[in-house]
Amino acid sequence: MAVNGAMRDGAAGRVVDAVWRMESARIVGLLARMLRDVGRAEELAQDALVEALECWPRDGLPDNPAAWLTQVAKRRALDYLRHLAMHAAKEGELTWELETRLQDLQRDPEAEAAQAIDDDVLRLIFVACHPLLPAEGRAALTLKVVAGLSTLEIARAFLVPEPTVAQRIVRAKRTLAEARVPFEVPAGAELAPRLASVLQVLYLIFNEGYSASAGADLLRPGLCREALRLGRILAALVPHEGEVLGLLALMEIQSSRERARTRPDGEPVLLLEQDRARWDRLAIRRGLDALDAAGRLGALGPYALQAAIAACHARALRPEDTDWARIAALYDALAQAMPSPVVELNRAVALAMAFGPESGLSIVDGLLGDERLRHYHLLPSVRGDLLAKLGRHAEARAEFERAAALTQNERERTLLLARAAAAE
């Protein structure tokens, strides 16, 4: 394969990193199909990455870096299968499946490429998000093997120690291997619950980026971007699933506000105070198109309903143009489709905006005894806002202070304490 001239180590490293981000899911998916082992596939793909870091600065950049990485990774996978077969033959334990598979690959090295590459990525997403794994394990494994992030990047994104992330990934791989989870896209009755697990992971990753649960920053845009990228991949792979399109629409519309959600100093800006001229209209258009496509597939599910709510805000060029009555109606539908106290809390906000703070406060007061919201800082935050609008400032101040004590995000705490001080 022809190569360009030798490169500086730094330049080669940047190229390798860029190629890895774009191609890692495809390469790991291909190897996982060959080996039936996601953990081993990811290790061998990483070996190919290391070889690129060694060869490219010395030999120059290949004409097709992605193909170079893929070929090296496939060669390593074939060597690994040959080693397994040789060892198994010596022990008298060579299985028919391993022998047949290795013979097929050796007879036609390009046989694996005959299947659609997109199928490999889709399979990999479903395996990484398998319901056998805990939510944090699914998120870490997905970001590692599908998004191509390093353990350090994942640890920084979720504000946990790097060894913790590494342990989650190791445990996830071991669980999948021990359970002999097949490397396939589920079909029939198994598809819906497995797809729900995939969407839950993407939703979790996006939400952590959109509103960081802890730390000094309100946003972690890198996580939002990774969730969006994976959502776009999934929507392209399964274009006739309404909830996939619904989640993609939600993420596109919510991410459109990124530039307007914080001031230059990082302090948060409330939705109704944001400069809507700074909202990304292209992202909004992509989100609305995805929402329209979801609607054409049938009744809107929970993700699509949330996207429809976000769309009401996106279509309002001024805060006063917001159709709060429609938002309240959409929350009514969401509460039926996905009952939860958090949905009820948001429904209370919509009702308060549409019909007055008293209507919202009555719902919020009914949630005060719900143990699931006991440590949820937005409950006293919303209650404080409604009390302030009703002129009950002393009570509002106490609620804002309680919310500030509950949140672990420093930016939110500063905002809540400022609102407490202003409630006089």
C-alpha cells in the first residue's frame, strides 16, 4: 500500500486518533463477528491502533488509513483464531464450529467483508447495550467500543475515577462472555425490549452531557455530541423505528440550545431568558424532520413526545410565543405513556405557565411525599419558582436554599443561591 512521507509523531497521533474515532465501531464490530467475543475484538482492534502509532510516524500515512487499520485488525483476529485452533487441536478439544469458521475465513479472507458493514455496527450497539449489564456498565462499554472513547475520556465525562470506568468495562465484557451473548441483532419479540435498552443508554449519555449531575460545569458537550452521533448511526440503521427517530429528534432539538445555555463565565441561563437568535436553527430543522418522520410511523412514544415538547419551544421565536397549552397537553400524554414523578413535575411547570402558578403548585405539593424525589433538587427549585410568582417570598427563599443544598453541580448551586437571595 502506498504511503506518504514520514510524519512527525504528533501529526501521526492526531491522524490515528481521528481515524479511530470514525472507524473504531466498524472495526470492532467486524472483529466481534469474526470472534464472537466483544472483549477480545476490542483488544485486537486496540492492538491495530498501537501498530498504527508505531508504523505511521516511521513509514508515512497510508493512502487509505481506515483500510490499513481494518486489514491489520483482521490479520490479528485470524492469527488469534489460528492460535485457538492449534491449542484446541493439541488438547483434543477442537470444536466443529471453530474449525469450520477458521477454514471458511482462510479459504476466503474477504468473506467477512461480504456482509454489510452497517450490520456489524448495529450488532455491536445491541451487544454493548445488553440488558444483562447495569446501566453504568452499558454506558461505559458503549462509549468505549462503539464511540471509541478512552477510559480516561469516559471517566472525565462522568466525573468518576478512571479505574472505576475500567472496572465497569472489564466487568461488562466478562458478563457478556460468560453469558455467551450472541453477536446478533435481536428479532421478533426480543427486538422491542433490546431496542429500549439501547435507547435508554443513549438517553442517559445525552442527559449527562446536557445537564451534568455534578462538577463545576453545567454542560458536557462532548457527551451530547457522542450520544447524537450514535443516535444518527442508529437511526440510519433502523430507519423505521419511531422511538429511535423520536430520541434523535429530542437530542437534535435540545442540543440546538447549547450556545445560549451559559454565559461567557459558564453561569447558566434559564430557558425563558436565553437569546434565541443563538439557537442552532439547522439542528432544530434536523430535529423537526426526525420528529415528522416518527409521526408518519404511527403514534408518538415517550421519546417522540418529549421531542414534540422540545419542538414547541424551538418553534417559538420569542418566549411569549410558546404554546404552553399544547406543552401541557403533551405532558398529559407523556404521563400516560411513561408515568413518573419527574414527568409530573414537568407537567406542573407547563400547567403553571399555561393556566397560572396555583394550578402547578397543587401538583408539586402532591409530590412532596414521594420518596423517589426526596433528593431531587428540581422539586424544591420548581416549588420555589412557583411560590415566588405567588408572592410567597420567604417560602420561596427556603425552597431555593434547599434545592441548592441538594444539587451536586456547582453552577446550578450558584444560580439557586442567587435566586434565594433575590426572593425578598
